[in-house]
Amino acid sequence: MGQLLLPRCPCCGYRTGCRTCPVCYWTDDGQGDADASVVRGGPNGELSLSDARLNFAIYGASDRRYRDLVRPPRVDEYP
């Protein structure tokens, strides 16, 4: 029997299974690649998914202000 794979975070891509990802601090609101450049407001404020992905590449968090709230991914969370 295979291991259950949790969904990937749309921002960082790790499989944390959390609504607000502890690896990047993006809150999954259903946004995906099709509308990644749209700022939806809501739990992610003024960030689009595209901006959050860029921030993650630069700061290791979906927004610079979340750098102290995130943690490294665990081995079982890698895509």
C-alpha cells in the first residue's frame, strides 16, 4: 500500500497538508497557476501567488515579514 501524499502548497510546493503552510506561510485560498498574478486580498493580503513565490525564492517566506514564522521543510514534505 502506497503512502498518502498530501497536497502541495501552491507557493513553495512542499507537502505540509496545512491551510497556512509552515514552510512559507502562504494561506491556501484556492489560487493556482491560472490566476497566480491576481491579488485576491483575503488571508494573503496584498500578495499575489506570483509575488509570494518570488518572495519565497528570495526570503524563504511568502512575504519578508514572515521570515521568523517559517520553518525548513521536513524530509517527508518534499514534493
